[in-house]
Amino acid sequence: MAVHQATFRRQFPAAGTHEITDAVARELQRSGMTCGAVTVFCQHTSCSLVIMENADPSARRDLEAWLDRLVPENDPLFEHTLEGPDDMPSHIKMALTRTSETIPFAAGRLMMGTWQGIFAWEHRRLPPTRTFVVTVLGE
């Protein structure tokens, strides 16, 4: 079994879901492999990953709004607030979601469903640059 690993960085304009499927697919193509699995990992504690609807953005907006209602800013019980009112909520949102996704591939292509995309879910309003690790395992 062969392994290909690379990192890429992204600066997102704001909080929300941002599609990174193309960046992951490019790393799969660079690997030259045809069958196996790709893992994407986000190296941060206030940004996460999700496979979600990529055709109608209202599905992602609804999910984002739901999580914002579940974990609101300015909770008086939060101690970790030095970086602003969105800091602790962003950590909780990351912990409730995922920091990695694994996608099978065949014939050199991600085996995503018709309406699926890989999204970085930025939880900070003024996000820093984020780093993602893509690991391709296969043949």
C-alpha cells in the first residue's frame, strides 16, 4: 500500500462552511493512486470538517444557524474568553463536529455522492489561516 501526504492552507473570509473538495481531489490526482481512501485532517481547535450538501447553500446555512443556536456566544459561564466572544463557542462547535473526514476513491476519483462536498467549517468570525493535512492511502 502506498502513502501520499501533503498539506494545504486556506484563509476563509468569514465564519461558515467553505468547500475544499477541489483541493482534496487535486492531492488525490497528485498521488497517482487509483483505489483506496483519502483522509483530510484540520489542524485547529476552532475549525472543523463536514461532508455536506453542495448544491443548495441553504442546507449549510440552516446547519450553521442551528449550531449557533445550540452554542451561543457570550455565555456567562464560559471562562475561556480572552480571544473574544466567539472563541469558546468555536472550540465547542469543533468538539461537537469533526476534525477529520475519510473518503474512499476508485479509478482515481473521490467516491462522493452526487450532492456531497467536503467543507471546512470555520467557527471564528475573523478566522486565521487554516492548515489541512491530506493523506492518501491506496494503490
